[in-house]
Amino acid sequence: MVIDGHFHIWSLARGDYGWLTPEFRVLYRDYGLAHWRDEFAPLGVSAGILVQAAPTEDETTFLLEHALAHPGEVAGVVGWTDFERDDAPARIAALATHPHLVGLRPMLQDLPDPGWIGRPFARRALDAMVESQLTFDALVRPVHLPWILELVERHPSLTVVVDHAAKPDIAAGQGREAWSERLAALAAHPSVYCKLSGLWTEAAPGSPVETVEPWARRVLELFGTERTIWGSDFPVVRCAGEGRAWLTHALELVGSYGPDAVPRVFGANARRAYRLGPPAVAGSGAS
């Protein structure tokens, strides 16, 4: 059973996607579960982790509603809540009672202070996540990685998943050594996973998918096939090319690491990182 460790849906009419503007031509439209299904189900992807794309609890509710309607396809939801609120720990505990909420993701890459996640209010929120057994998705760039390392050292019981391998600057080819060293420091902690996702969109426009292979291999070297999670990053991947091309390349790449690599990277690791239950029977209908 292939699990997509990272995909999105959205409805423009909801109005809370501040980053989603008409300049993102291929993205500036509604995307529902049916679009993701049509892209990946023919290639064997049967379930996925639905990840927030707007910093609002309304969107988290929107995603959880889809999870309830399609429990076979939506294996879990990574949502959002406001860590800065005084009642954030209570809100996190309440959200965690939903059977499909598996994690939370503040949109750190969009915040002006790279050290935001180290502030006292964030520490309290992270403690609440540990208590509720929720996974922390780190939407970051290389500049944030030292702060994520401090987070991991401060909260050793918190499962952390680094989204999109921290978005290295593949297009310019700059900072690869620093990115690799900082990621290696995180990989030394067994509570940290890394998503093999989002790399193609960090390459120069028009680059073939093979461009990302050296970066992808570094992720696999650091986290092994035991803590690397494949994700499509659909529909954002469409800014670089077809999602099918990314899946096909990733399967070939991961398959070169041995017979057990694909089942782990394309399923088992996501189940472990997000504490998923046994596979559900796929639902029907489109979003």
C-alpha cells in the first residue's frame, strides 16, 4: 500500500490562502481529492497525509471534514493552530481528539523570525503536542534548521518530520554543504524523519526531474530508508512538472537501496511517524 506522505487540497473561495495568488498560474484554482486521486491512484497510491496550506483552524476543519468523508484515502491530517494563543495547549488537546488529526504544522518558512519556534509560547505548545502524541511537521528552509535542532533536543519525545528536506537552494546550487551538515545533525536523532518531497520545485524552472537526484540521495544517506518519507507535494509539484514523473523517478531512486526500501519510504515510515492505524477500506466519491 503506497502512502503519499504529503499532499494538499484547497478551495479558493475559502479565502485564507494568503500566499496563493494568480501569479501561481497552475496552482490558482481549486484542487480536491479527485484531482490527487486521478494523478496518483493509477500508479498505486491508495492513501495520503493531507497537509494544511493556510494558517487557520478553519482550514484544519475543512481538511478534517474531508478525512471523515474519505477515511480510506486520507490516512491522516496535519493541521494548524495558533501557537501564540494563551489557550494553545488546550486547543491542541481538543484538536487531538479528532481521530484523523495526526500532526500540526506552523508555517515557519513564512515567519520573519527564524527563531520563532524557540519562544516560550511555542515550547508550551510543543509540550502539549507531546502529551497528545501529535507529530510536528517542520515547514522550514535551511536557515531554520539550527532552531529545529534545539527543538528536538528540548523535546526528545516529540516526533518531528522535516518537510521537503528543508527546501535546499537547488536552483542556485548554493549552500549545499551547510544544508547537508545541518540536516545531518538532525538525522542523528531517531525521533526525526525527513520527507523526500518538494525538491523538484526548488530546482530551476524547466529542470528535468533527474536534477534533484544528488539532493535526494543525500536525504536517503542521512535518514536511511527507515526515516525517509516520500511525498508528492501535490499540487505544488505541478510548478515543476507532472506528479507522475516525480513518483516514477522517486520509485527508481529508492528502489536502488534494496528490496525493503520502497515499502518503507512509500508507506511504512509514514505509518510509524504519524502513528497511523491499520489500512482502512477506501471510500468512494470525489471532493
